[in-house]
Amino acid sequence: MKILYLIPARKGSKGLPGKNTKIIGGKPLISFSIDFALENMSHADEICISTNDENVIKIAESKGISIPFIRPEELANDTASTYDVMIHAINYYKNINKTFDAILLLQPTSPIRRKEDLVQLIEEFDSTIDMVVSVKISKENPYFSLYEENEDQLLKKCKIGNYESRQVSPKVYAFNGSMYLMNIESLMRSKISDFEKIKKIEMPEERSIDIDTPLDWILAEYYLRNENS
């Protein structure tokens, strides 16, 4: 199976300005995703960093990675979707006669991954599946602690069930943002929100950190220290 390892890293961040190149755990945040790709990809695979950030480009080139294109500005603003970024990358390689079976999305904001996570992800994937995604068990549960407001502005449980605690409620999962292995044929047909054949691999809370706020950053530093100790 040929995999396109895609790392999206646009310039600018409202929550944490310059976070992709900010030092954490002794190196720029984006280096964790780049190094993970370099350590695990096969000779048939390719790594693509979709960015418009000069500092990200310098980091990539210092690791021997050529940046295939500068991400267009219309795909580098706050309204651009990751889906559009992926389609842009797929079409770029298609135009130079390079095709892949799957695309592995590695978001720089998830720095803690292990090889065993990726091995399991790939083992769960086949051509009949739209996506295999990394998840964590959600602490919030629609059978127990999640509510919606009805037309009378009263709170009602999202899902009806006679459960006395979260522990006995059915397990629910949240995408943890770390790894998405997607069938390229499925991506070209529909958006991720329309995928119907999705499988999961479960990762623990300490490897499911997705950095978006200063508090997330502090927590990631803590988890990285434990991961490397």
C-alpha cells in the first residue's frame, strides 16, 4: 500500500501564535510529526508538508525534505478546511503522475504518537474502508452527561438510556486528532463527515493531546516529559 503522509501546517494561529515552530520537548512542535513520518514510512510512500510558513519550510529542509509546493493563500486562511488541503495535495501529485492508495493525515498539534499506534492503524485498513482513525474514550457521554436544549429551552439528554453512571453507559469515542488514514478513492467521492465505513484504533489520554490552547501546551509538555522518561 502506498501512503501519502500529509502534514498540514499553515502560518498563523489565533490560540497559540507560531505554535507549529514553537519549541516543546526540546524541538519545534512540527518536528514530532515530521520525525514520526520519516521513521515509519516505506520507500514507496511520500511525505508532503502543506504549508505557507517560511519557518516550517526551513525546518523541513533541514531534515532533507523538499517542499513540493507553497500552500495557496485561499487554503491558508481561517475558513479553509483540512479536506480542501488534502484534495489540493492529492491533485498536485496526480498532476505529476504520482498516485497513492491512502493518505495519512498527521496534524502537528498531536506530538505524541508511537509506532505501535501506526502499525495498528494500518492493520485495520483495507480498500473497503473509508477511514481508520485514532480515538480516545470520551469522558462526556450522551447517555449520561451530554444534553441538548429543546424548543422549550429545557435540557434533555442527547440519547435516551436508563444508565446510573458514565461507567455503565455505552462507550463513546472522540477523534483525538492524531492520525487519520483515509482511502483516497473515498476522499475523492465525499467529505470525511459523509464517510460511513470508519474503523478506529484507541489511544490513551496521554497520547491523545491535541494542542490548541496555552493550557493544552502545558499539558503536552507534561506528557512529553513522561513519554521520554
